[in-house]
Amino acid sequence: MESIRTTEIDLPVRLVRSFTESVPVRMRLHYAAHDPYALTATFGAADGSGSVEWVFSRDVIAEGLTRHAGQGDVRVWPAAIGPGRDVVYIALDSPAGSALLEAPLPDMKSFLSRTRSMVPLGAESEQFDMDAELAHLLADS
């Protein structure tokens, strides 16, 4: 669902199994201005049999469009894999396993551009009312 405060995109990504084999996977990226530092990615099997959700740092994804970024559980980097075929690799590691995903770079750039039009990089902290957040935290204790 798109609104002035959220944006989403469905991307055709591939789960890389080996140098010669990959399979299509559904990926929906979601960004909400009320959580300005994060992108939520929902990955699902092409047959719709289930899904997994990951939350990424928007900065790591943005940096990964131009150079290696991230560490530990999430790493992102760009690559040209053929004429006119620029991609972004997203490597995910968790206790349950690991995955290497290949997403189209132009689509990722377009999506990040939409998030930047909502909340410019570096302006994320302006989205918070610190007094209200602090009052909420203190009310719960």
C-alpha cells in the first residue's frame, strides 16, 4: 500500500544457490517515514508457500548500491553481471541459515529514491518527537 508516508515495491529477485543455479523469489520492500532508519523486506517462495521478514538499515542498503556495505548478518554490494545487467547482492546470515539474493540495481535505486523523497538521508531524526517518545517510555515503567 502506497501513501505519502509509506512506499512499497515488489521486486523480482533470485536466490543464488551456486555459480550456475538460482531460483526466483518474491521480495517486497516497505518503507515507512515513522520508522525512518529501516527498510522491511519480506521474502517469499515463488509458489507462495511461506515468507520471511528482515529489517535492514536504510543506510546500509543505500551504501550497498555503490560499494560493499554492512557486516555480520547483512552485507550488500553492487555488481555488473552482463551487458546492461547491473544487480545488487544481499547476503543474509542467521542462526537458521544463510542466503545470497540478487536484485535488479535500477529497481533498488528507484525505490531508495522514493524513500529519500519522503525522508532525506541524514534527516531521519527529525521524524521523532523525542518528548513524546520519552513520555511513552517513562509511562511504561
